[in-house]
Amino acid sequence: MANRGTATGSIGVLMQFANVEGLSKKLGLDFFNLKSGRYKDVGSPFRSMSPEDKAYLQGFLDNIYQQFLSDVARNRKIPLPG
């Protein structure tokens, strides 16, 4: 919670992932996953993300950001931007 006049830096939600798939192949290492659901290995550093993986995570981040904006607006008693 901050004062209405507070200058705040970047507010957002961020995820970062590393992809070592190329390095693994150079070292002769091969990885595979067994999983119980479609997105259980999203963000694995051992494979590239598919467009569907990226869309799933982007939707997740967008939802978290909207929750943050809603909480701030409600507690500051101001309308949501947009």
C-alpha cells in the first residue's frame, strides 16, 4: 500500500526462463519428461517453449497483474484504469 502521490517504478509481473537445450545437445545429454498434464513441464530449460506454452504463461501473468490492479484500485478507492 502506498500513498496516492507515491512515485513507483515498474509495476508488473515477470517470469524468466533459461533454455539450455542447445548446450545439452553439445554435451551429448538428452532429457525427456513424463508428466501428468499438458503444461506440467512448461518452462523446462531442456526444451523450447511452444506458442501454446507461451500463451498459457502469458494468460497466467495477465491474470496475476489484473488481480494486482484490482486490489490496488479497491484499497485506494479509485476506478480501475482502462
